[in-house]
Amino acid sequence: MTIQKELLDILACPKCKGSITLNESRDGLICRQCELLYEIRDGIPIMLIEEAKPLES
């Protein structure tokens, strides 16, 4: 299950309110400004700052 483009267009990073993009494996949303990954579980983006994972450099 993939996230719909319409939903992706309106979502923003809950930490900085910046734009987010779908990662290559399509199982998470990335905020480049905060360098955080928000997982997508069962088609639902988990947009909680406490559950975000730092991006690996």
C-alpha cells in the first residue's frame, strides 16, 4: 500500500512545518531540513516527532 499523492501534498513535518518527501523504498517520509524519517505503517504515516528516526548520513 502506498501513500496517495494528494495526502503527500498536504502533509508537513510536525517539527519544522517544512515539506516532506517519500523515501526511495516508499515506506517512510523524509524531512531534509530536520533530517528525520517518519515511518509509514499499514499505509498510515506516523507523524509523531517522538517516533521519527534520524536519517543516516
